[in-house]
Amino acid sequence: MRYQEDTIICGDTFELLQQVEDESIDLIVCDGPYGVTQYEWDKQPSIQAYNLRLIELFSTKLKEGGALYLFGKPDCIDFIDYRPYLNLRSRIIWYQPSRLAQGRLNYTNNHDIICYFIKGKRPRCFHLDDIRVAQLVELEHRKRCERVPSVQKGPYGKTKFNEKGKNPGDVWGDIKQLTYRSKELMSREALHTIQKPERLIERLVLASSSKGDLVLDPFAGVGTCPAVCKRLGRRFLAFEQNADFVQLGTQRLEAIEVLHEDD
């Protein structure tokens, strides 16, 4: 690998990826173009073809069992055959009820999807205990459900109540999108286009990597994923073509260093 880790590198992702060592990455968090806005960086003739190209490249860089989380709109991987490269495990729905419901001839889209892929048949890791969320059903009802035979003596015995919480499932409505008042917002230009909440990225990083693992962020934006990795003790490799965003992301990382020194 020819790049310095734990820094945001300014350049084109497709060019920079060529110099990343094959089978060296534990986790990829890819929040790139959606193909739905008028921004130059987001304009794609076919977002599906674009994502297939990414998936093919990422498959060579991931270790066996490594994970890819690919962000997009509901159709971002429709009608493409990604199976020769990676195994799709889940389509996570990130539900955002606060979006303005402006549709007049159709239902307004109020969610993004996060496609969870792995390389091979089994993930290298999936730290469920690190991402559990609060149970939403009453404890007494939950315990009643556990007394049925299929849970007590059948194949569902491992679904019993866990005091740490439950699996977050594949519909996430507990993490809200950023607003202009969000303290972590780095740039108004980044709102509604690229900057995701740290809590969202944190869930992905905690679930599919361990301390010391190497995380690739091919579209780093203002440095959310690098910042999360730095806080959680993961190494990272980050690319971003917008020089202004690289500067903002670098300042963000430096602020984390100062915070740790103060501690």
C-alpha cells in the first residue's frame, strides 16, 4: 500500500484504488454518488453500472469475509449481477421521517438503503453486542413469547430476551439525519448531500470491524467515517476529490487529537 494511513487523501477514487494492496481491507464504508442530484460529482448516466464497477473493484481489495456497506437510493443495485464479486447479506433501510413529503403524483421517498455485502460466505466479524438497541416490546410480553415450544425446545432458542437489547434489524429509524442545527455539521454544502450522522457510521464500523482493523472510505466527504474510526481505534484509508472537504475533514481529525490529549 502506497498511501499513508489515518489521513484523508485528495484525489479520484478510481485512480487511488489502483494502488491499494489487494485483500488488505477489513471494511469498506462507501457513501458515494446517488445519481439523483444536479451536483457534478453526483451525475451518473447509470448509477447501477457505476456501483457494479465499484463492487468489482472493492472485491479485490477486501479480505476474505470483509464487509462493504454501500449507500444509495432504493434502486441503486437493481438489475446488476454483483454475485460474482460479493455476497449481499442485507438491504438496510435508513428511515428518515423528517423529510419533506412533497410528492404529488407518487409516494415521497423517505429512506435511503445501505447494502451490506461480504466477500465470501461468512463475515470476518459481526459484533452484535456492540450495536444492540433497546427492546420496544414489554418485557412481560417478550417472556410470554419465549414460553412457546419453538423457542423453548426448537430452532428459535437463541432469540430469548437479552438484557443488553436486541438486534437493530434492517430498518433503522432511531438515527436521525442531520439538520442545520446539528453540532457535528461541518458544512451547509454537505447537508442533505454527503454528510451522514456519526451514530450511523459508528453502527457500521462497530458491527463489521475490530480495533486495529483497516477501514476504507472511498468518498470521505467531510471526514465522518475517518473521525468515527479514529475515535473507535480503527485504522483508516480515506479518499476525497473535493479539496475544501479534505481540509474540513483534516481539521475534524485534528480536533479529535486535541480532545484526546485533553483527556
